[in-house]
Amino acid sequence: MHKTFLVWAALLGALAVVLGAFGAHKLKELVPPESVATFQTGVTYHFYHVFALLAVGILYAHIPSTQLVWAGRFFLLGILLFSGSLYIMGCLNMSEHVGLRKLGIVTPFGGLSFIAGWVMLLLGVLKKA
């Protein structure tokens, strides 16, 4: 399982770099500054949780536990829901898809997933201490 998390961390890390470059260079030409800021928040949390996923993968190789598996799953889900929703909301001003603005309701669930991931990481480490 640890290799799966490490592979996901590598792929999502590369994606974070691509999206960060897009947000810093091209997106600011296409949308207002507040939309760029929303997008950048998604990139920031995406990157933070790529590193958390790397930590889970490395820790799982040494102290495997169900809690660490769930930590990794929650971090992946959080990146998808939290950062993914912010990416979409940040880009909405490029299109006429106004109906997607309600997507922001998803963002807090991604935040809760991040919190659950950190709690599970703590429990996984404490279980073996």
C-alpha cells in the first residue's frame, strides 16, 4: 500500500507544479485576481497534502497500520474535493457555466477530509509508539 501512496504523491506533485504554473502565468490573463487567489489556495493545499501523502507512504513502509491507510485515502480525497473544487471555481470566470458556482459546497468536505487524514496519521503513529 505504501508504494501506491508514493506513486500518487509523485503524480499529484507533478500536477500541482503544472497547475501552479498555469495559475501564476496564464490564468491571471483570463480571470480577475480574486479567481487567481482562489485557484492558488487550491494549489497551496494540494502541495501541502502531497507532502503529507509522501509521509504516509514512507511511514507505512515502516509501521503499517489501517490508520495510515485511511490517512492516505483522506489526503487523496481532500485533494480531489478541496483543491479540485477551488480549481474549478477559480476558472469559472473563463466560461459561462454560472450554474457550477454552487460547487463551493464541496470545498468544506475536502477540508474535513484533510483534517481526518491528519487525525488518522496521528492515530497511526501513536498506535505503534
